[in-house]
Amino acid sequence: MDEDILYHLDLGTKTHNLPAMFGDIKFVCVGGSPNRMKAFAQFMHKELGLEGDSKDMKDICAGTDRYCMYKVGPVLSISHGMGVPSISIMLHELIKLLHHAKCCDVTIIRIGTSGGLDMIFLQPPPWKSSNINMTTHSQLESNSVLNMGIEPGSVVITDIAVNSFFKPQFEQVILDNVVIRSTELDQDLADELLECSRHIKNFPTLVGHTMCTYDFYEGQGRLDGALCSFSNEKKLEYLKRAHNAGVRNIEMESTVFAAMCRLCGLKAAVVCVTLLDRLEGDQITASHEVLAEYQQRPQQLIAMLIKKRLGLWYPREM
Amino acid sequence: MDEDILYHLDLGTKTHNLPAMFGDIKFVCVGGSPNRMKAFAQFMHKELGLEGDSKDMKDICAGTDRYCMYKVGPVLSISHGMGVPSISIMLHELIKLLHHAKCCDVTIIRIGTSGGLDMIFLQPPPWKSSNINMTTHSQLESNSVLNMGIEPGSVVITDIAVNSFFKPQFEQVILDNVVIRSTELDQDLADELLECSRHIKNFPTLVGHTMCTYDFYEGQGRLDGALCSFSNEKKLEYLKRAHNAGVRNIEMESTVFAAMCRLCGLKAAVVCVTLLDRLEGDQITASHEVLAEYQQRPQQLIAMLIKKRLGLWYPREM
């Protein structure tokens, strides 16, 4: 193509010097909420010790209200809205942007929010505490501490994204054919993130499957939508089957994110905080302050990974 | 439920007096872009001759960045982001809001943007003009003026929303069951909108099927995404089949919008402007100014319908 207009980012190969603007990008962090991704950029500005006032940070996609984008040294922070179609538009245009900018060795991480299944069918033990510093699901099982409850606010690092039927695949409709794509994520990156989490105090973290649905209400078994045709028993039976299949949290973007990044050779991870325990209910009732604190947790973890990669932090220092 | 928290709207039954805030709503207009829905609210403020400065209009959902919402007399204007999952979250919470506020006889209209199939395989006749004031698809055929090209910027009123396989249905995953829902829209409302369009000069409008996809690139047969596995010939063959099935434009929200509104007893319409002709290409190359003018067209039409319904405008006056 003579010109490539990245319409939803309001960028283009003729209107912008993409290699000059983005050529040094090594980390891309994506998340649903524009405000959260701006906050993450400001947080990274501080963490990387960059000069200037992070409050003046400019939205690179200011010409459109579809997404927002901030650049902080080698880190790009982008919002993607809610759901598979919304994130897929952004990913197509982001991946083209990275290509046009001749970026290489890029790591991409989704930092999101989710509903947790951690506590489901687990009885809280007498020593239950939110200070427990985490282990993987398989470690939990082998250590026979399966009933060690994990509070909302815990962070799930996705090993594999699964669909509503617990299958590790994404169905992409191409013209009118359905093509099945793998939703595996980078295992080394997940391990590195889990290792980083051990160095943060009071930071419950686990590795598990993340279920991606097309709907927040009926698709996630919520009883409180405008439409609901199933009972509480059916809901719990479904969530139990999900838990048995290894699902530890539920969100709405991970399958297409994993599939597209994999196909395009980007090392990708998904790190989501859980805002509630779906066994306890469907509504998100925690206060704004508590939710805001929860949402900083994946940001903290990613900042640590980026600083480690850039040689600004060494695990042995802890 | 004792309390209902409409999380993504940042509203709730205990924190807000929903009947007082929303009880008089008769028209709900939804669209993807927050800026466009704010502009629509300001436009309606002027059209309804309301007092006060529309620039001071307050976003009712200011506490969240997921959606924005403005109220102008009996009209509610809300953004829904991009894609089926994003609009479905908003619709669940909007429909609960209308229920809690005890609203009745509400008409809901999606005003969106889309890719057009109007001109595909139609030869422009010598008398081709963008001033042609519209007819329905069936009228076009019966009048043997099928090759009367319609420019980008034309407005499509949806008679029925169809999926990527041209079927008039929406597949809702509930727990792990797939439930098929009808995507018919209110026919009388579509006719009323078409009638209104005849009273606006230089306003090419037609009624046709709208295809709703889960993806802007591969799912709509675009050759310019980060991933593309098909040829230009395959793309054109698919778009031709869509056209033959009655599809006149392609967007990303209409099936779930039609299905949910129908099930919840809301009279619903979809009115989208076409930003480009998909026969001519995949990229949206028109200038910001031209695109902005196009996007005002559905707003103009809806304003006319609302003024007619409120007795502020009579067709015979034209």
C-alpha cells in the first residue's frame, strides 16, 4: 500500500513519521479503560525516573475518541475498550504501527480487571489471610492447600486463555469461514511475571486459565442482567465446571489478544486483578477507593518486570 | 435485589433517584463514539429549543470512562464503544435503568457509522447525482433503477440485522449454551424514519439489511489488517454474496442491539451513515471534515423524528 491510515488510532504512514515516533518501543501495555492507561503511563514515568511533568503527558490518539495512547520512553500504554471486537481493532492497527515503525523484540501485556473464581468451592481456613504470597495453581494443589482462599484483589497471570466452553481457542470469522486459532501465551513471560510478584509484599498472585466471554451478564452467568433465563444453581454449576477446567478468572478480551499476538510473533501476557469473587455474587460492590487500589496491582507488577528488563531493578536487591 | 449497582454507568438504585433523574425519558439514542454522542446531545438541545448553554452539559456517567451519557429533555444520548460485547454491557444496564426509573413507551435508536455496500456492482448511470432522495431497496429493484449509485455519506435505515452468514439472528452464549435470538427491528419505526428522510434535501437514504460482524478487518473482508489470508477476489465474492442477500451496510453492533431491545419490548431502529464504499477500498480516506459532516446525517434524521413525535415539527409544513 502506498499509504496506510490507522483510522481508529488517528495515525498514518503519510501523516506521521512512525519510525521516529515509535521505533524505540520495547513494551506495549494495553487495558480497557482510557483513564487507567493514562494513570499507568504516569506511573511508569515516575518509575522510570523520567524528566518532565507526567501530568502534561499527551494523548497520541487525541484526534480520535476510540482509543487513547501514551508513550513513556520504551513503553507504550494504550486503551482498548471492552470486548473482543474492540480490542481486535486496536490490535490490528497497533501491530501495523509496530511494523511500520520497524520495532523489534516487543513484549505486550494486557493489564485488566476480571471476576475471580479463586475462592469458589474453597473453604476459608482458620489461618486465612490476605498477606499470603502466592503460588501457582498446580503448587496449590500439590501442597494440599487448595482450600486456601484468595481475596478479591488477587492478581491472575494467565497461562492460557479459554473460551466460554473452556477450550483454549479463539474462533475468528474470516469472510464467512470460521478459523480456529490457538490462545497460548508466552510461558516464559508468565513465569517471569510470577517470579516478580514474589518480590512485592501483600501481593496475592496466581497462575491459571482465564476465560474470555462475549458478554458480561448472561455469558458470565450473572443473575442480575436485564435478561436472565437460568437459576442460581445452574450458574454455580457452570462456574464450578469452569473452575474444574482450571479457570481462575473471567474477562472479555484474552482469547483474541492471545491469538493475534501469537500469530504476529509478539510475546504476550495477560495480568488481571479480580474485582470480586463470583461465588459471593455478581455485582461489583467494593468502594471506588478499594477498586482503584486493586487496579494498581497489575500496574505495579508490570512496572517491576519492565524495570528488571531495563536493568533498573534486580531481584537480588530485595 | 435490595440494591442494583449499574457498575459501568456509575449509577445505582441506592445512590441515585433514578425515577426523578430519568422518569420522563421517551427517546434513547446510542452510538459508538463518546464525542459524537455529546455532539448529538448538544444538537438536540438546540433543536428542542431548550434553555441554558448546551456547552455546560454534564456527563451523567462522569464517574466512569466506560460510557458517557447526556440527558436533553426526554432524550437520552449514550455512547456504547465498539462491538457487540461493549454495546451489550451498556444495554443491560440501560434497560435496567429504564426499568428502575419506571419509563414507558421508550423508542431507542442506534446512530452509527458503517461501511456501505450500496454501490457495489452498480454502474453509475449518466444522471448519477448525490441529490437523489431515496427509495427502499425493493422500490429500487421494481423501478429497474438498480444501477443508480449511492454515494458514501448515504444513510441506511436497517430493516433487519444479519450476522456474518447473512442470517437474521444473534447467537447469545448463556453459560455454555448457544441461544438463537431474532434480530428484527420495528418496521413501523423504520418506515417513519424513511418518511422523515424525504423531507431533508440532499439526503440519500435507503432501507436495507445491515450486517454485523465481530471484527473490522478479517471479519469484514478487509485486505489491510495486520492479518489477511484471503485474496481480493475472495473478498469481492463475499461482499457480492452479502449484497445479493440484501446487505447494504456493515457495522459491529446491530444484531445484539436488535435482539436485546426486541426481547425487552423496546421499539428499536438502527440508522447508520456509510463512510466509504467497500467496493472501492478498505481504508477510510475521506477528510475529517467530510467524515464529520457524514456523521451528522443520522443525527439530523433522528432529530426530525423526535420533533415530529413531540409535535414540534409537522411533515406538511415542508
